[in-house]
Amino acid sequence: MSYTLITANRNYSSWSLRPWVLMKGLGIPFEDRIEPFTKPSNYDEFRAFSPTGQVPVLLDDETKVWDSLGIVLYLADRHEGVWPQDPAARAFAQSAVTEMHGGFSALRNDCTMNVGVRVQPRPMREALVRDVARVREILEEGLARFGGPWLAGEALSVLDAFYAPVAYRIRTYGLDVGEGRAWVDRVIAHPAMQEWETAALAETWREVSHEEELLSCGAITADYRKA
């Protein structure tokens, strides 16, 4: 196996973060290849390496795997620790991961990912209130049922990786997730997340449509990105 993981800008690319932090956290070696967002639609350029024109994409020699969920399922067939071993924790993780993959549209749209800023959000519409409440339920349930410090028990797993972009959103917009904040602080402090964040703050390029989405979400109160 010789992996190359293709991702995009560290500030913006929440879907890229999922397999990246999982592979880093589990010590799965890979070549790190960044293909930045340079305009509102990078479909034509990304089609050169991605069937969907999107990132992330995992290359394993001649095998190409796309979509964050497809990538972690592929890795789970080849590496220990992707899913928790405990059956109850595994079932919880599988359900919560697929829920995140297919849901939370209000959270994605109203709280766009940008690692390097802090935002005073606009008044939350009802759909966003429900999404934040549901995230809080998942975080608190995972910690309470399986004893922490990670969402499915003692070891970091794909469940933590899939909710890692949400941890940045919670911090950026000051969202209330109750006792789930302990996990937010823990996952952001993980060395892999710190490596991602350091790269995000060092990025100097800006993509206009992503920046416009950010401004539509609220008022920027701090920007820690390199000018």
C-alpha cells in the first residue's frame, strides 16, 4: 500500500479534514497532496483526479477512492482502529458517522468552516438550532455511554474524525454543546488537529466565494490567519 491523500485548503475544506485527521491520528502513512480551491467551482480542474470533481480523494497505487465516507470504509478494511471494537460503541459510531455524512445541512450552510477566524453568528434559524442541539446530544451521549475521553471510548476513531470539522465550527461560532465542549477542546488539542490548524493559519490565499459565505454567517470578531 502506498497512499496519497488529496485534500484542499486547510481553512475551508471540512470534508478533507475527516480522512486526513483519521490517518494522522492512527499513524497510517500517506503522501499529503493539496489541491487548493481557487474559484467558486473547481470541478473541471478536480476532475483530473476525482470522479466527482471534489475532494478528498485517496490514491492507493492504482486504486482511486473518493468521498470521505468511502475513504474511511476503504481504510477500515485494511487497518485496525478505524471503528471502535466494542459492539455498542461501533454501532453508535456507524450511526453517528452516517448521520453526519448525510445531514446537518443547516450547520454546514449557516456556519461555514473557516479554521482561522472567530465569528459572532447571526440569529440562528430554527433548522440551525435543531442541528446544534442534535450535535450536542451526540457528543454528550458518546462521552457518557462509553466513558471518554473520545466519542466512542478510550481511543480516537472515525467517529471523532467525522465530527472534527464540527469542533472547529463550534469554536469559530461559539456554539453551545454543553458537556460536549470537553471533547471539542480535546480533539482540537490533538497533535493532528494542531498540525492542520497551523497550516490553516499560515495560508495566505483567499477564495472569494468561501469568504463571502463566511461574511453571510455573521460578523468576524477575530482573524488569526496570515495576512
